[in-house]
Amino acid sequence: MRALARLLLRIPVPWVFVLTYLVGVGVQTVARPHEPFRALEALPGVSVLGGALFVVGAAIAGWGLVTFRRASTTTVPGQVSSQLVTWGPYRFTRNPMYVGLIIAYFGEAGILRQTWPILLLPLTIAYVNWVVIPLEEARLLEAFGAAYQRYQSRVRRWL
């Protein structure tokens, strides 16, 4: 399992979301004739809602990325940050880029009216929550100590 986690950590987290989505599209394509549910296809307005979610998610993720770029710190999990970023979207969640990616992922599924990618999303969220984020938090704790602990106590991991 650790070997798989190390391998996955070499893949940028946004690409993990993309790959999960593509696997879901593949499953949906194969399963379509036998799919027991077509929930998203039947709902009116789901594409419009999906578009709105995609835009909101991309904006949140982009805001987090721009904030990191302005702080001149890394966005690569496992690398040591040069600065503890606690402003911008980081006032509301310690992981706005991941929150934004999740919202955009739901939006994409709505736009394309695809169910299977949504069913696979919990696997990616579990990986980010139990592999990526703990690694990032350990590095931040090493680098910023008590300042990071105060930040953790003040701002939630997700929402």
C-alpha cells in the first residue's frame, strides 16, 4: 500500500481527480446498457447547475493557487513550504484547492450528466484526506511548529 501511495504522490493531485473522472467515464461507457440508474440524465437543469458548480469550484481552486503563487511557496505535496499561507481562501479552509477541485468535479459530472465519476469520487477524496493531506500537514508542522498548530485549531481541514 505504501508503494502505491508513493507512486500516487508523484502524480499531481489535480491529475488524480482527472484520472478518477476518466475511469468513471470508462465505467459509464461500458456499463451504460446495463446501468440500473440514470439519475443525472433524467433531472432537468442538471447541466446548468453543473456548469455553475464547475465555475465556482474552478474559481475556489484558482484563488487558492494564486494565493500560493503570490506567497512564492510550493503547491507540491511533500515539499517544504517557504511560508505559512493563512489569508485569502485559507481563512476558511486549509485546503481550498482540494475543495475547489471536488466542487468542479461534481460540476463536470453535472454538465456531462455522468453518474459513475461521482460514484468513484470518494476514492479520490479518501486518498487526498488520508494520504496527501497528512503528508502536507506533517511538513507544515515541521516547518512552522506552533504557528501551524494555531492555524489548525482555528481553520478546519475541509469546510
